[in-house]
Amino acid sequence: MRLVTFTTDGALRLGAFIDKDQNIVDLAIAADEVFPDDNHAPFTSMLALIDGGDPALARAFELCDRTITWGIDSAIRARDSVRLEAPLPNPRRLRDCACFLQHLRNAREVRHTRLAAREDDPEAALERYRAAGALDVPPEWVAAPVYLNSNHLSIIGPEDEAIWPHEARRMDYELEWAMVTGRTGSNITVANAADHIFGYTIFNDISARDIQAIEIRSGAGMGGPGKDFDAGNVFGPCIVTADEIDDPYNLDMCARINGAEWSRGNSSMMDHRFEGVLEHLSRNQTIYAGEVFGSGTVPTGCGLEHNRYLEDGDVIELDVQSLGVLTTRLVKPADWRDRKNPDRN
């Protein structure tokens, strides 16, 4: 199924796409019609459905099937008649993992090329950086997936605007996908990790690169204020359940800015797959149902790798095969614009 969270008449609802994502089955209404005497709690939210486990997911599939075959029009909403929200607006935890190591190599190449450009002989300077290993990914990152804790309280969806943080100058998108857990467990193995995967969604990890650079120089790591701001984590348009995708590690990924392609890659380029992420991170700690794990950026999947950045009003489209298209507009808040343009009427 292709599960969504949407708002209609001011209320959050749980649904499933049908008709090539043009319509939505409202699962709570369908449950009232099809199984009026059953417990409908699993259909009140995405997190409740995840907590309901396999029986709840099977019942949701049955509800969609009966809504269509019985013609229960009262349970069907046109997609353009509702507001799509982040499919899981309240994950229990959000972590972003460095699963695509070539992205890190590309980013280091760009950074040190810029540094070398300040030298009298840029080519020689870049070769010095290269010989010193400055462009290499640390072996610890190769051996196991490194992650950062992202703000799980700062989630927006496909119809929200991403707000440009105050003081930021170089804003960037990140073309990622994400795994949602469906089962709680610890000491998970690669062999049984698939049992813990509920589904997948698209993730745009928006970043303020100039602020992030300060954090990196301070030794604080890749996160901090450069990533940890309101409306910085974008998910959607839906969660595709794991059973819907034959091979999650062969998905084409593309990013377009204002309709022009900037990035292209494939999930097969992951050095650390989600099963390995679960095995590594569940050692000595419990992974809970309803957590989200980002993949990190696919190679070429951000402006940083092209030394090219976003502008106010840019529309970002992240297109991941089988998962859909996540569209986000990046805007500066009015007080930011007014401060930078004091003569603006």
C-alpha cells in the first residue's frame, strides 16, 4: 500500500492512495462501513497503524480492497480535495545515516577544490590535499554506518513550505530516501532486519551549508544549527509498504530545481544498506516501531556537490522510483526579506 496522512475539515486522517495516487481511501471511515464492530484505533494515525503490527496492516489492505469493490464512495477522497501532510508527522525518532560514501567523497572534493583555489598554484594545492588523505572518507565511516540525530519534532510534508533560516546564506537540498521501522527490537541481524521494516518514503534533508561549515570547523560534527531548524526535514508524499517494492536497492533517484535536473543516482549506490544500519544501531539499544532512518545523500544529490545553491522561492522536486515525487518550495520569511531589503515596499 501507499499510505498517507492528510487533513480534511481541520482533522488529521490516515489514508491510502488508490487510482494511481489520484484518490485516497479514508481508512477510519472505511472501517466504520466495513467492520463497524471492530476496534478502529489502528486507523486513527500512521503511528497507530504501525503499532498495530501485521494484523492492522492486513486489515488496512482489506479495507482498501472492499472500499473499491463495494463502491463505498463515502470513504474515498480526491487527492486534490485534501491537504497532504508528512506521512508520519510524529516519528518516535529520526536519524540520518551516511549510507552513500561517494557523496562524502564528492563533497570533500568540492570543499578542497575551493580551498585550493585560494593558493598560488591551485592544482598543486589540491594534489597536496589529496596526498595527505584530506579527500578520503575516514575508515570508520567505511566500516559501519555513521549517523546524526535529527529533529523528529521538525517534520513537514509535501504541501508545506520550507522556511529559510535566519542568517543562512547557502541553502541546499539533499536527495535521500528513508526507511520506517514497523517492529520494536534490539540486536537485530541483517538476516531478520527485513521483518523490522515497515516501508519507505522520500526524505529531503534541507541544509544551511554556511552555518553547517562553522559547526564542522568547531568539531561539533555535521549536524547542529546547519540542519536543526524548523521545517528542515521534509517527508512524503507517502509511505510505501515494504511488500510493494521488489528491489529497494535498485530505485532511480532524481532531483529537479524549478523543473531543471540537478541530480541523478540510484539506491544501488548505497555502501550501507538499511538492514546493516538496523544491525549496527540495534546493538545494545532498542530500535522502536515508528522510527525513521534516512539514507544520507545519493551521490550528486545536493547542490554542495555541484558548488551550486538554492535561491528564495526555488521549487525542489525529489523523484524516487516507486515512491513518488516530493515537492517543496523554499522561501525566506517576510522579516528576513525586509531586514535584507530595508527599502522594500
